[in-house]
Amino acid sequence: MKTNQKKVNNTHKFLNCENNKLSVDEYKYLKLIEKNPFDSNARYLLGNLYYQTGNYKSAIVVFKQAIFIQLNYSDNNVSDDIYACLGISYAMIGNFIDATTCFERCNYQNSLCNKFIGELRNLIRQNGYLPLLQQIDLRNKRQFLNQPQIKTLNEMFQQLSICFIFDNYTYAIGTMGYLDTIVKMIKLGWLPYKYPILLVHENCPNTWYLNYWKHYFSAIIENTALKKSLLPLTSKIEINAYYKMPNGELMEQIEASTHIQKQWILEKRTHLLKLTDSDTVRGQEYLNKMGVPDNAWFVAVHVREGIERGYEIRDSDIKTYKLAFETITQKGGWVIRMGGRRMSIFPPMQNVIDYVHTPFKNEWMDVFLWAKCKFFLGTQSGPALIPQTFGVPSIMTNAVPLSDRPWFNDLFIPKLIWSEEGKRFLTFSEILNSPMGHAYSQQVLIGHKCRLIDNSPEDINEVVVEMLRLLDGTQVYSEEDNNYQYKFNNLKINNGRDGQKIKGLARIGQNFIKKYNYLLES
């Protein structure tokens, strides 16, 4: 014990390594520690002081000391607050592995733990450690739902066959696309509910599209007061916490959607939504007013631009799609560019309509374009999830991060990553088994001395030609093509669960993977 006392007692002497001047509070806590080296609370308060002033390394040292003292010299368990503070301090210096370990020791009901987990989730997502994020989420949700009273509540809802679906599914156009996953789970019998009730977010981005889902739900609640009273209940319902497969395995959204879509295809079921006759007639009238003749086919296009800070790596340049637009128009088609009114103006081009800057843009017309286009040409953004709900094929170009391969079974081509140090492209395995394969933040790439390489105009054009051939029945895949696809489908994500393969169902572009087949090597 004397040895341990000396170890604990001396460590405070080097804590303030980043600032030689002691603040009043710091001096006070250090004096308390000097007086009683086993005062874990004084160390906890000192650690909080260091954390709040950005001295994260010193905070880690002090929090670890407090834990050491409580483990070895206290009859009580280590405080959840200390583990939570140590965890967030690790996260702030980029050590997400140790951060996750700390939070796994916390009780999810601890208010400080919940607060810091929210911050940790944002840091992990931006820095690309998504398997860790999934690990944290599933652990916390399991712990929450395993409470006796919550289990009883879920059993009661299952007996009544009633389920309240959280309003996050209607918060953004991309999340609305996952209503497809929920309904398919119910139709497949993978969710034990006959009466699903959907709560609608107050900022629902397209209420017209929402109307198309109404007949799949027993009720859709838009009333703010009623919804507010029900929201606390939704967090206690299993489906709003995670996706549970028939074998009991818990999955996050994209992985679960992949499995559900596979089963849907296996059972040869059709798409869930169909445009109404009235919307079809009205949409065709608007097309005519924009100059598109009757019976002409068109491709709807959405290329994400830099509006949402923190997710810039998903942005692309609409001008790099001009070659593909020429291919579409030369074959008799039209191009209709979708998006928000804040997007850049596309230069005038024959048979290309910059719909976002016309007076015809509105919610119901967006739905018409998603549902009636020959195919959808998009990027990694919410609108790319909507056409498949109407059975419309899609191409996702400039897809990033690589781990988020589309779960619907169409075509895609990803952005590549160039190593400035190695002067080469990273292989797909190198990408998937580093934070860069999961990150939405440019800072992760900069930290690894790498940069994203967008799809070239030729890459985009070639995958558009492939889709046109698929639709007219002339596309042929050789044994070599299928072998490349097989290798891509079996890429492993070693920093996920053991043996986890890349998620999603979309086929990687034929010419793209042929051109970059050497990136399939380990």
C-alpha cells in the first residue's frame, strides 16, 4: 500500500504540463490532493477543470488516477461520471478505441454519460470510426431495452400488435427513404406489428411524398401536441432502437436494409409505391410546359453541392456530368436536374432542364420526377433513396464513404482515395479498414495525408451507358466482370464485427471496376 500511495501522491506534480501558471481552482484541487492523495473526488474535479480548458491529456491522467483510487481504495464502484469524463477526454484527442471502452463501462441512464455519448457519436461519425459507433449504440440500446419494465412494455405492444415509429424517419428526405425498410420488414413478417403508427416530424421535407406512405400505416400523427405526448414512448419501442433480424441479430440501418432488400428480391416482391393517375397527368402537363414533349423519356439528376457543413466530402461538381448528359440527350432523352433552389445554376444545354431554378419546382413535382424518370442519376445524398421506392433504377456516382454502398440493387461508382505519401490510390481493403472508409469529414483524410478523387466525366458517362444498356436489354457481363464483382462483394471490414463484409447490394460499374481492378488486391 505504501508503494501505491507514493505512486498516487507524486503524479500531480507533472499534471499542468501545458501551462506553468496555476489557476486558483487548479491550485485549490492540487492542494487537496497533496493533503489527501486518496481524494478521488478532488482528482475528478481537477480532471473536469483540465477538460473544460482543453488540456485533455492532463485530464486523462487525473481521471485515470481517480479510477485507480476508487478501484483499489474504495468499497464503492467507480463512478459512471468519471468513466464518462475519461471517455470524452480520450475522444477529444482522437483515441476513440479507449473512449468506447470507457463508455461501455457506464450505465446508459447516467445523465453525464448520455450527454457525452452524444458528443462522442458526432466525433466518431465525423472521424470515421463507425463500427465503434454501432458498437456503442447497440450496447446502450440493449441495456436500455433489457430493463424489466421496458421489456414488459414491448411485450404488451407486441400482444396488441401496435408500434409507434419515431419521427426521425420523416426528418429529412433521406430518412424518409427508410420508411421503405420499415414497411418491408412488416410485410415480410420480421416485425410483429399489424398496426404501425408513424409520428411525423415538424420539419418533414416533403409532405406530398409522405402521403404515398399513408395507406401502409394505421395512423400518421402530425398533430404537434399529440406527437409530443407520444415521443417519450417511441424511444422505449424496440424498432426505434435497432433492427432485429429473424435470427435475433441486431443491425444498424444500412446493413439491415441490405438484408431486408435481399429477402424482398428473393420472394420476388414488387416495389411499394406507385404514382397516382392524377399526379401522373399533372406532372406530364408540367413537363410539357418545361418543353419536354409527350412520350419523351427523361433522367432525373441530383448532384449534391456544399450546403451542409461537415459533410462536404459528399459534394460533387455538376459540370463533370455534362458528358453523360450529352450521351442521354443524343439517345433521345432529356435531363432534369433536381435539388434545392440554393444550388448553382447549370449552363444552358440542349434538352437539359435546370428544374431547381424554374417556377415549376414544388413538392408534388419532385415526387413525379422521382417516380417517372427512366432512371435516377445521383450522388451520396438523401434524394438517391427515393426513386427505388417507386421501382425506378438508380445510379449512385461519387459514392462516399465506401462502407455506405447503396443497399438497393442498382449501379454505383465510388470516389477513390489518393495517398499523398505513397503517391498512389489506396486499395479498397485499405480504405475499408481505416477510418477513411467510414468518414464523412475531410479532416480524417487530411490527417491521413490523403485526398478524395471524384469520378471523372468518363467514369460517370460509362456507368450511364451501362444503365442504358441494362434497360434496353443489351448489357452483357463477362466472366471477368462477374469475378471482379464477386471480389468486391466479399471485401472485408476487419474493424467491424469479425468477418463482416461490405454492406449494400449495388453493382459497381463495369468499366470502373475493370479500370481499377488492381484496387481489389489486399
